[in-house]
Amino acid sequence: MMRLRQPIELAFGRPLSVLIHARFSTEEQRQSSIDDQIASCQRFLEESLPRDTNLSRVSIDVIKEPEMSGEVADRPGINQVWAGIEAKRWDLILAEESSRLYRHHTKAGELFESAVDAGIRIICPSDYIDTADDDWPDRLHMCQMQHSRSNFYTRKRIERAHDGLWSRGAAVGNTKIGYKRRPTLPATETEPARGPFYDEIDPEKAEVIREVFKRIANGERAIEVAEWLDSIKFKKAKWARQPKWTAGNVNAIIRRTIYRGFETFRVKKSKRKLRTGKSESVWNDPDKVETRQSEHLRIVSDAVWYKANEVVDKRRVFQKPVRGAGHPLRGTTRQRRGLLSGVFVCGICGSQIYSYGKTNGSYRCSAAARGKCWNRVYCMRERVHPAVIEAVANEVLSLDGVRDAVLARVRELHATGGSVTAELKSIDREEKKLLAAIERLSTAIESGDGTLASLTSRLKDREQDLVIVRSRRQELEEQMGRKAPLPTAAKLLEHLEAVKGQLLGDEARAAVILRQLLAGPIRVIPYMRIDGKRVVPRLEFELNLVAAVPPGVADVLRRAEQGAVEPPAMFKKTLLVNVFHEPDLVRHARVIVERRLQGETYKQIAKGLNLTEYHMENCAKIVKLMEAAGLSEPYSRLTEKPDHVPQWCSKHWLKAGHRKTGGRRRAS
């Protein structure tokens, strides 16, 4: 036990104010360590006070920092210590050793110096440091150097332990989604499970992982797959920062090689910031990355893995992205998407249609809001969402009328092999070309022709292409060997009813299904009323209903599309949906035109519809315009900006730069 050279003196006329600081790092994980440190400091204080000292004359504050690394400069507990030093709140600060305050040489020196300047004494009994002694800076310097070296050797021991686990095939690092850990010694009533731990496939989660790869390989966007995962309530890893799935999370799954039975370790490493003490993950040198083949952990085939990664690669804006701190989007958060986000565009300029307002919001052209597009119509959200979902749901259920034709077409593709046979021939030709290229490059390397590094790089690329081609052929051969049984007509109807129910149910699930069915964006087209008094919005979009049928049927039809075989025409639908309130004046005018074509007079029509004379006169104005133009539809599509519109279909037209709180009306 340390013996003080300078005794602790009691304050005159007031209690002696003492702070006891206790901390342990996340590596130790001993909750009792905090209490042990506090008890040790209290015993030291009692033994160091003058004899017969009444403890009521001593006021003790305690600051605890459990599971906090001393290398981190900015911590809640140590910030309280700094604030107390600035306010001169204590006379004495006690810590078991200086590393409990900081394992950071620079910060520890600053803290001790600030305390001495404020007239506060710091004692660390285990390090034999007392700022009342003149040699305390030397002792602090030596102790902090020892604590830093201790951390250095601890990291080396951890790395060595991880290397041993890796060489034995044991699990290292966090558990990846789709796997679970198996201990070497299972838990008992008295003892917890003990390692080494080994990874094995979790059958339930593995099915979802296969579906993720399949969807990406079939061309779905990562955000759509993320919304699908949210809709089925698929849980992320327990250490995830947010529960919702993002496109980045999905792409991270696609990039992981463990799903094709090839593990990597130390792709990234932890690097400590010297100033703050915090660690960040940085890319490791390629030659220091550890790899191992683990076929028992394979969840997807090579063909599916390479195809999904190829799809992700093609979507890159920059084919050779900048990694690390130089990335332009580093630290940028991405917003979640709604029902129509990313698929809602202006039919005039092609710009995105954005939602303005949180509660009773409306959709408008983003370019029009900046004054760069003349399409000034708006679509109320409360009217757009139900109209789109109902129209799509009705089209899905319309496949019920052609069930027999759909199943007959799929049976035909099953019998002929569809495009698989033609694709196999194409793969054979591609494989022969790659083998010839590899042979030529190998000969050039052996003869020393050309730059060796360039030839080696090209040879590596060709060999990688050959692996991908062979994996595709293996996948196709397996597809030809296993033909899933086709659903019955009753099962097909049951599946269509389920899809319709999901569309009309939860909006998150409806968003996923809608993006699967859309063959392109939803366009907002302005239509002028025939009397020229109003412009209204209509939505125009195309559907490919292949995604609405069961997977066994959809897979066959998709392969037919990829092989340039036309799918049945009943799957291609073009919809025109009204998302505005049509007044009775126009609605009745349309009915009047139809009945006049049947030979009825105005009086007969008015009596049949129970319309007043005044209302019939107003309707007749529109009817005469429709009859003169030979039209049965009171609206005509606009492709150019009209000269004059008494009323756009909008609440108000916001001037650019004045969008908040209603804005100002634009001068006509």
C-alpha cells in the first residue's frame, strides 16, 4: 500500500470534498470491478486521514464508468470530472490507478495539470502517483507508458487467439445473418456454453437469404428487397443500429462470400485515432486478408451469387468507387421510401414527383416547384394511394379469368425446355472462347512476351470469367433436372387472392408488391377538360403481372423473357387511373353523350337521371363540345403548355423559394 509523503489535510471550516472515480473497460467485463475499486479507494482514504478524524467531516462523490475504454477521450464520466475541476468542486480526486482516468498519455497529462492548476490534489495509490509530490509528472509518464504497452500486448494476444480459432475452422467475429453458433461444450444447469464456437446454417433464415439473392439476381432493386424484408418482419443482427432494412444492408448481404462457402477474415481492421482515442474500421491490405473454403456454410450456388453481384456491379454510378474518407457520400443518411417513392415521375419532363406536406400532403413535380416545368397539377396523397392500389389489385385478380391459358403456356415451356437449351449452347461457346484465351495468355507468359504483370492480370480476369460461366452452366443443368410441379387452377386463384389481400392490407407490403409488378415508372399526365376550364392529373403506367403468380410459374415465364420468348399477352397491362375528383357536371355529360348516341332526347335523359333543368343546361354545354369534336371522353391529353388555364388542379401554385407555410401565389 502506498504511503503518502504529504498527509491529507482537512479543509478549514467545511467538510473535505473528495471524488472517487472508478472505471473498467469492455474487455474486462467484470461488473464487480467498479465496487472493488471504490472500496479500495475508501480504505486508502480512511487510512491516510489524520487519526481520530470524524468521517462526517469528509464528503465523498463517486463517478462510475462501467464498460468504457480509457483510450476514448470523450466519455460521459470523465467529462463530469473535467467539469468538476473547472468548477473547483473537490479538494481531492482518488482513482485506483491513472489508467482508470485515462489510458491516453496526452489527455491524462492535461487532466492532471488542470487539476493541479485548480488546486485539486490527485492520488492514484496503485501507481504511486500523488500530485503533492514534485516528481508526479515523471511517475505519471512512466505509468501511462506501461498502461499503453499493456493494451498493445493485449491486442496482440487477442489477434493470436483469433488466428488460432481461424486455423481450426472455428467461428471468428460476429455471427452472420443466416447462421447460428454451436458451442464445443453445451450449457448445463450450472455452467454456460463454452467454445470454441462453430458456425452452422440456420435453415429458416437461410431460406430468406436465398430469396434475397434470387430477387436481386432477377433485377429487383435493393431498396425493394429491403422493403420486402421489413414487410415479412425479418430481423437484422442484434447489434444493428436501426431495425429497418436499407439498400446498403441488402447489398452487404449480396457481397458476402460466406454465402457461397468462401470465408474471409480481416477484410477490415480497427484503427485507433490518436487524438480522440476512438477506433474506426478501415480497409486492410489485400495481402493480409485471411481466407478459407467452408462448403458446409454454403447457402446459395456460385451461379446465383455471381449473377446477383453482377447486377449490383452494373448499378454502380462509379465502376471504381472511392473507398474510405474520400467517398463523397460518407456519413450521409438515406431516407426511407414510401409507396410511390422512386417510381413516381412527371409525364412532361420526367422529373421525380415528390410529396409536399406531412399530413394532408400532395404530390407535385419537383421541377415545377422550381419553376422549370409547366406541369402544375397536383395529386392528393389520400386519393392517389387508394386509386393505384385498387387498380393494381383488380388487374392481379383479372388473371383468374385466364388461369387455364397461363398454365397451358407454362406447361408448353416446361415441355420444350424454354430458353434453357439455347442458353446452354451459348454458354458452351463462351466457355470455349475463354479456354482459348487462357491458353494464349499462358503461352505468352511462359514465352515472356509482353509485360508480365499485365498478362498475369488479364489471365486472372479470364479465369474468373470462366468460373462464372461454369457456375451458370451448372445452375442451368440443375434447373433442367428438377422441374417444380405446377400449381393447380385452384391453388393459382388462392395465390392471386393472397396477393390482392396483401396489396389492400399493409402499405409497406403493398409497396414491395407494387414495385415487383411495375414495368416502368408511374407517370403523371395532365389532361385538359374539353371546355378548357380545368387541367386534371391522370396516372399512366404499365404492369407485368408475372410477379403476381406463384414462384414455380413465374420462374419459367421469366426465363422465357430472358431468352427472347414473348410471355403471354395477358400479363402486359397498361393502366390509366384518375386521381382527381370528377364533378357531377362532367360525369353526367359523359352519360348524356352515350345515351344520345342511343337515340334518346335531352328530356328523356333528364327524366331518367332525375336531373334539374338548370343542371341539364350546364351539362349540355360540355355535351355539345364533345359531339362537335366527335369524342366520348371529356378530357384530352396535354403535350404542350396551354396558352391560358383558368384553373389548374392544385390548391395553390407555390413560387420557387417560398414553399414553406403555403408560400405565395405565382403571378400569372
